Amino acid sequence: MALVRLLRRSQHLARIGCRSLSSPSPACPPPAPNQPNFPCVDAHAARESRLKARRSKPAPPAIQQDAETGPEPPYARPNPTTYHTYHHPHPLQLSYSTTPLPAFDIAYETWGSLSPSKDNVILLHTGLSASSHAASTPANPAPGWWEKFIGPGKAIDTNQFFVICTNVIGGCYGSSGPSSLEEATGKPWATRFPLVSIFDMVNAQFHLLDHLGINKLYASVGCSMGAMQSLAAGWLHPERVGKIVSISGTARSSPSAVAMRFAQRAVLMADPNWNNGFYYDGLPPHTGMKLARQIATITYRSGPEWDLRFGRQLRSNESPSLPDQSHPSIQRPPALCPDFLIETYLDHQGESFCLKYDANSLIYISKAMDLFDMTLPALQALNIKSNTSPFRKKMHTSSSVPHKTSHSKSHPPPVNPPPYLPALAAGMAPLAHIPTLVLGVQSDILFTVEQQREVADALRMGGNENVSYYELGGVWGHDTFLIDTLNVGGAIRGFLSLS
Amino acid sequence: MALVRLLRRSQHLARIGCRSLSSPSPACPPPAPNQPNFPCVDAHAARESRLKARRSKPAPPAIQQDAETGPEPPYARPNPTTYHTYHHPHPLQLSYSTTPLPAFDIAYETWGSLSPSKDNVILLHTGLSASSHAASTPANPAPGWWEKFIGPGKAIDTNQFFVICTNVIGGCYGSSGPSSLEEATGKPWATRFPLVSIFDMVNAQFHLLDHLGINKLYASVGCSMGAMQSLAAGWLHPERVGKIVSISGTARSSPSAVAMRFAQRAVLMADPNWNNGFYYDGLPPHTGMKLARQIATITYRSGPEWDLRFGRQLRSNESPSLPDQSHPSIQRPPALCPDFLIETYLDHQGESFCLKYDANSLIYISKAMDLFDMTLPALQALNIKSNTSPFRKKMHTSSSVPHKTSHSKSHPPPVNPPPYLPALAAGMAPLAHIPTLVLGVQSDILFTVEQQREVADALRMGGNENVSYYELGGVWGHDTFLIDTLNVGGAIRGFLSLS
């Protein structure tokens, strides 16, 4: 029996990537049976071992399904036959570098039909880690990340609009980013890829619009980082943007949001597999990605939702063994690995994401969000400019701030405004003539409701007399834009319908 | 010249722990001069290298000063001559285990003079990572963690009170914890140390009080996790606690707080150096500790404070090199390592903490906080009981909840109370006769103001007619209790003075 146990243990250890039975290491649980064991930590080594085993096999298909854990390629690049790719063979000027990106690809998908006059186009911008697959298409019937909002009769009505969604520059779902091959070397750019800004992402999208012969957008629509892009589109090309929808975004990343993204980048970059970003020949930093996603998930949801959804419930997949088994609230002794449902939820969110997205893309795009700042001095320091008409250019290149503090009697000056509000209003002055919907969520801890008020206030102070502003309650926090079709969808549909 | 450069680079790499010039690794910056470099990541390898170098030298003194980075022992156990230690030679019953802790040490310091009748004792409880050194003493003149609050004429007036502060069981500053030697083996317990609860920490403290011949406390005082202990003391020994002060604490850890502590434990336990907790013969998980502390720091402060203190200011220790150098807000191109002051602040907080505290203690004590729950069913599931008189015992061991929903006309029933409030009131009923001060901070994201209201409401609903309740504004978040001597100190002094 002892031999059988030893054999079983040996097989188990081999499976999770341990070569020795005698030397405890983070990859291997300690050998003695009465030593503590940490399955939540062993999971990292087990994943590493599975990835290594796959690397030694013949080239896998683009997305390989794992019975236990879902798709597990190094990261999940979607099938390129299900989206379009525009190759821009000319240099892209960049915000933070005098050296342009030599050329770039941009992946995109579309829904609805382009009108003969090409005046029904909605450019939809994505959040940090989303692909161009916002909704199902004939080529890819899988539900998209905004499936419930896009379609005939939905918030973004494809009976009326031609919707375009791209993967952002810097991403890993078909557009050029750190994982793309550099033409000059034939190798992945890795961290030699230049830093990109939200404005650079949008400029790349406008090169796509040029290619498609689309001069003016009916609307630029986005949530989260997509809202930043939406506002950036209005600043870069005010004559080409008919309306703006900014949902749970910001015009100036706050130090709190920077802090929360910094914590994610720090854990990711500390993963030895990250290797300064040069991991494409080896294994991706899957442990760092899991840990980063756990932190991110905390910022995406809200405490009130977790109170309702998880409370202090314990995970239930273990047999009870506590002295007092009579009470259902504690069924077994607590452990240092996850006990509460909230912990297993975060663990699962991290596990299911850690191989689906490129780590360098996460770092680059998260940094682009941190750097986003539409106050006038920050915009003036960029290596790119707003493509405004001479009249409008005069308005926003002046370093003086607008004198008016409110655009109408219905919107009195904000109470206790942040000190930078006039500078933000000056920076956003090119958007003065673009009707804009600003929508925020009171339980959002990442893009706080104060930041939503700030966007609306800055636009109004900058002279915009067509700012629609809504605040939503509810418990979903930042992720509300993915969930609340009734309120988010209703506001969008109403705003887009107004002539 | 090229040879000199190569030699310098070789020396630099050797200093930060890199053996090869040709193979890029997380420990070593890539060799080619035009390759990206990440000093924020290299810092982990450099720290590892310094620690390794020290291990090969003769045994260092207890705390070794490093000119660059401050004290760097494996972790900073304070000089044992500056605090008292009580050794309890008998077993300590534990909340989550039928096997008791065989014996334990408890480190403590005192201020003021014990009155002849021993009726002027304040037991001060610490937060997660604090030592018994709450204020300077003749033996240790270094300022303590609550220096501004303890002393003659201060909030806790040592002209009047005899103050005792202990290092908690599970800690690493002189009390028994995972880093202590297990008597049976002569080796550090590591993760074989049993899980302890907040109640176990307090029971250990009461064994110390027994040893000192102190029957009843004038008050049990604590902030953050100390507030949990303060309330736990009232539940465990209601006849021995005269007053309770609970500042920025909770009676039931929320899923949000669990999530934020889980994220810290997860990054720490993923550090290969953690080695399932068995690192005392090797190097401590300093990288994981740094990353965990960065996350913790985010939860200790508040967004409004960072808006005022850091805003979007960039760190300034690099020479300007951007195309547009005319504007002071951006002096150099951004990088993937810290750019903003908020990032360097978090980096510094992590760096300065990562070798000062034992990683296993952090994990154990953080877990004890997660498990803290004074709702009746959770208390009933513990392996320990409240030492109430028969009359009181009847009150709180009944599984029915109190029928009254408010104790007086001056405090109407709470609006929109959480569903567990009656269960919390039932659990806290043993505290009904202990005057209690509950104080919270509106900008606290870790122990939210809703949780402060919950503590006060549950106490009142449980029959306590002497609940003082204050909410503070201000921008300091959870750390307010360390900073705001005027408001926090004033409320404590007033409450302690009331007869």
C-alpha cells in the first residue's frame, strides 16, 4: 500500500512539474504527508508544466481546448479569418516618440450596412483587453463582448447604423502590438515596441476610416478605455466626429486608477517568465498574468455587488471536518488558500484570463490609460496635434483657459471643482461643438463618479452646450457597461436618436 | 573605451546578481545597449543578490543598516531587550483547531503606572504589522507607531492610565508566530503553525493580564485590526472589559476587504522564495512582500489624498529628453517602469517594508482578519466560547435574534440595514453593557464607513445604550487613525474621561 501511495504521489508530482520527491520547492508540495499543502500555489507550477509539455508537442492549432481549463495557447489570438485586417504601409506618428511606427495592421469587424452616403458610421472603441469581436458575425457566431448592445433594434441599432470595432494598436488580437513581428528583424517587437497613447490608437483607427472612404463618423462610442478613445477622437478630429458617447471613462486618469494599474504591472513584470518582455520564444508570464487579473477584477466590480453575491459564503467543494459541523456557515477548518467564495471567484477570474491575453499588450495598454490626460498642458506636450480648423485651433492652442465657467443657466458652475478643471476645459475645447453623452456609475471605484462629473463639467466649461449626463446606481461598479442593457443601452439609444 | 564600457557593465551586472552578459533574464538587463531596460524589475534581482551576499558573510547583528535601503535583516525582529516577554507554559485553546498551541510567548511594552487597585489599565491592540512599540520608552526611545496618541496629557493620558500593548500571537515581533521555533522540533513552525483567530490573539493577551494580576481593563482600545481585537475582548470577557474603543474596524470582514487581502496573499505566496512557507533557512520572499505591500498601501490611503498630494506629477529624478521640453508637466518620455509620483510612492512603500516583516506572519494575520465575523452563527462555530455570566450567556447563545431593533428614541432603527444585522446584533449581545466608542472615516476604502455604522447599529440593536459614534471626513482614508491626533485623539480622550 505504501508503495502504491508513493507511486501515486510520484505520478501526481510529475504531472504538476516536480522532479524530486525530496526537495520541497514552490513547484512541489513538501514530501512529508503531514506537511502543509497549498493547492492554490501548486496551480502555478502545474500550469507551467502543462505549457511546457505542449511546447514539446507538434505545433498546436490556433486555439487548443483543454478539458480542464479552457483554451490554452500562449495567448488566444482569434482566428484571423473571422476579422478583417487593414495593413497601413506608411508610418504612424506617435505621441511620445519622434520615431514613428514604420507601418501597422489594424484588425476590425463590422455590423450593419454602410449607407450610400457613408453617414451612418459608428466607431466603437474597446476597453483594455477586448478584441474587435464586439458582437457575433456570420464569420464568427460566438457572442461578442457587447453582444447585448449591438444588433437590430438594440441600443446600437444595426438596422440604422454601420458599426466598426477595431482591436487597438498595442493589442494582441490582430492589430500591431508588442507580440507582432517587426518587419526589420522578423522577430516579435516585445518591449522594443514603442509606447503608444490613446490618441495613437485613435489615429490608427482614422487611417482605417480613410481607407474605407469614411470621412465623418455619426458617432464615436466607447466604454472604459473606449470612452477615453471616444473623447480622444473628438479632440484629434473634431470635424469628423458627429457625436461622442463616453461611458465610465475619464478625461484624465486619476492617481488612484494609476495606482491600481501600477500594482498589476508590477506583479506581472516581476514574473521571471516575463523576462523583460522577451518571452515569445519561451513560456508566457502566466502566473503574473493571473495575479494581475485578480487585482484588476477587484477594481472592475463593487463591494455592494459582492455583499449580495458572495457575502461571507465559503466555497463548498470540500467535505466538512470541523469540530462543530452543525452550522452550515463553517463546514471545514479554514486554510491559507482560498476559503471564501469571493476568493475562489478572483482565483477563477485570474486563471481563466492568464493565457488569453498577451502580457506585454496588457502592460502597454494599461500604461496608455495611465498617461491619458486631456488637460491643455498635457495635450501640448504630445508629439501630435488636434486636426482642428483654423478657427477652432485658435481656441485650444491658446494657453489661457476659457473665461466662462458654465455654458447655460440650467447647469450652474460645479460645486467644489478640482483645481485642474479649467485646464481640462481648455484641453477639451475642440470638442465644444460635438454633442456628447457622459454616463457614469456611482459604485465604480476605478472610473469614479466624480470623474464622470468632471468630464461633463469640463465639456460644459469649454463651451459645449450639448452634454447629456447620467449617473447610474446599481451594484455592478465599473462593469455596469457590460451588464446593464436597460439603463446603459437606453441612454445610448436615446442619445443616438436625437437629431 | 569599448573595453572599459564592457568592464563597467560586467561589474554592474555582477553587483545585481547576473552571471552572464549574453542571456537576458529577469535578473539581468538585456545586453545590447539599445535593448529596453527595466530598473524597477532589476531591483528585485539586485535585492536578492544583496541578501545572498550577506548570507555568506558571518552572522550579522540583529538589525543591519544598509546605506542605500535601510535595515535589511531577513526581517526586523526588534531588540528583545527593549520589550518584556511573558512565556505562557500552558496550552492555548484555538478557534479553528481542536489541537491547542502547546505554549506561547507574548511580547509587550507598557507606559504609565499601574494603580494600586490595578483599575487604570488600557489594553491597546495593534493593526496587522505593528509591534508592541506603540510609543517610545526608556528602553527604546525610537518613536512608536502611535507616538502622538500616548503620553502625559495626550489622547491616552499616561498620567492617568497604565497602557499595555502586545505583539499579537501570529506576529514576528517577539510573540509566538510562524517564525518562532517549535519546541518539539527546534525548528521554525513555518506554515505548520496553526491558524489563529482574532479571538485567539485576545485570549493570549488575557493570559498575560492574568499573569500581571489584572482582573479588569479600564478600556480595550484598538484601531483597524486592533478594533477587531477590542470588540473580541468585549465578547470573550465582558466582565473584564470596562470600555471599548473601536476605530476604523469592523465586526464582520466584508468580501471587498477579503478580496484586497487575498490579492496580497496571492502575490506573496506565488513568490518562489516563499517555498510553501519554509524559507527560514533560505531567503525570504522579498519580492512578493514588496508587491503585497504595494497593494496594501493602495487600501490604506485614499484617492482624494493622492489627488492633493501627487496628482499626476511625474518623478523628477531623470533628465529631460522629450521633443517638447518647454512644458514642465512632461520632462521626459514615459516608460513602462514608474513614471508618476504615485507609482514611485507605492514602489518605495513596498521596498521599505519588504524586509521588515515576516511573510508568514503577514499571511496568518491577514487571514485572521478575513475570518473575523461576530454574527452569532459564526461565533457559535468557533472552538472557543464567550466567558459570560450565566445570565448573559443565555442572551447570546440563543439562536434567536433580539426582538428590539433600536435601543432608544434618540437612535431610530437604521435605514436600509444589511440583512445580517440582526445576526450581528445577536452575536454582539454580550457587549451590551460595555460603553463603546465607534469611530470611522468616510474616505476609508478598507473598513468603510458603512461598516462603522454597522458596528454601532449592531451594538445598539443588541441592547447597548452607551454607544458613542463619530464619522470623520478628511482625505487620509484608513490611515487616519495614525495621523489625525486632533479628531481621533479628541474623541478617544473624551470617551475615556466620561464616567
